[in-house]
Amino acid sequence: MNKKFVNAYSPSHITGFFEICDNKNPLYKGSRGCGIVLEAGCVTEVSIGHDLPVNAQIEINGRAEEANTTKYVVEHLAGASEVAVMVVVSTNFEVPVGCGFGASGAGALSTAHALNELLSLNMTVNEVAQIAHCAEVENSTGLGDVIAETCGGIVIRKKPGPPGIGVIDRIPHRNERISYVALGKKSTKSVLTEGGDELKRRINEAGRAAMKALMRKPTVETFMRASREFSLRIELISDTCKDAIEAVDAEGKVASVAMLGETVFVIGDSEALSEFGEVKESRISNAGVRVI
């Protein structure tokens, strides 16, 4: 190991709608749906620590965190190394964590790519992504972010799973800007593990309907309308999110909510959105995760 540290970047990912696809094998578990990959994401630095009391030390935005999804990646990849190593991971996010930007997937994926390089594991992009996908699914922090963040674009997830197993297509788009307001946090884990069968049924029915509508006319506009319809049908979003969607609607545009979170997003600009908080912007990323 000649390198002291490696940095990797991952874009973030907003899911517009999804359908939960269960499987006992985490490689085949995931979701069908569609989402937008954003340039605003995270950068992770991975280094080898000395005299650490633990095998992995993980920091997110400068604070020590449990970060079980990233920890899973470290344990599985550092375990594959021929030498016992102590790993220090530091991830800095440009997007809010816990607000529907696929942050846990981005953190796990960037960590996996950095470790692959740092430890000279010589794994392919698909192999690295499969570890990150399993980390997400096993920890119930996400279902389909990893495959999207590996590829970039407006990603239609046609078959669940990571790259090499899942099947995706993409919606053609111009270099659009996405505007968004984060209105609060929501734990993906609590929704996926504690939501119950009724919520799952609602999600899957609405997700299938949204996918059907999108595949009839796969455009950015159809994606936004299908996502808005999905967010209203599953009855998970707050009244504030509903108010924001209606306000954007009144100015002749279509907004929806990042799943699973409390972030309202729209293509391009929206005057109405600024009434609800600080509006931030990001371009759509046409590229995925990479070592930098």
C-alpha cells in the first residue's frame, strides 16, 4: 500500500417514486422506480489509521458517527485485504443528510470506491457497487440509490438490485437545474422497517401506477407528474410539503417530494418555493461515483 489516503466523490440521488421489491438475497432486493442524480453529493476521504482502538473510525461532516451502512462497507472490504488495517473514513456532504438525497448510499459507495483503490483490491465498478448496495439493504437505509449514483442521469430502475444485477434505463434531458427546499428529516429505516404491510401495499400500488405512466411517455415532465401523484397517494408527506407542492402548482410548475424525505424539488426555478425556506440548486449529474 503506497498511498496514504484516497478521495472519492459520489453524486446524490432524489427518488421520485418507487416500488419495494423484497428478496432474501440482498443482491436481488431493492426497488423499481425513477429518480434524479444530482451533482451536489459527497466527498469521502479514506485513510489508514494507526493505534486506533477500533477497526473503523467514521466521521460525517466532521462529527464521529455510527454510520452502520458505511461501517458494513469497511468491514467487508477491509476484511478482503491481505493485511489487517485500521480504517479512517471522513465524508463531507453538500446535501442535507436524512432528507431524501440518498446520502447513506452515496457515503457507502464513495467509501467503497476509495477503499478499493487504497487497499489495491482490484475490484470492478459493479463489484464495488454490489457491496455498497448490500450495505444499504441490510441496514434498511435505502433500496435503489446505489445503482443510480453509480451511473448518473435521470435513472429508471426497471429491475431491482445493484449494477450487474439490476437493470436501468435513462430519460434523456437537457442540462437542467433542480431547485429544492429541505423542510425536515425522515428516517428511511423507520419507514421501511416499521411502516407495516398497509403502507407497503400503498407504496407498491402507487409505484406501479407511476412506472406505467412514465413508460408510456418517458420524459422529464412525465417523471415529475408521476412523482407528484405518487407522493400524494402514499400519504407519507407532511402538510407543509403538500402546501409547497400546491404553491408551485399555482405558478404553473410541477413539484414533488424526495423519497423518503421532507424535501420538495422542482425542475428549474420556482418563486413559490422560496416562501417555504432556503432554496438550493444543483445540476443533474450525467456521471456517477469516481475516485478523485
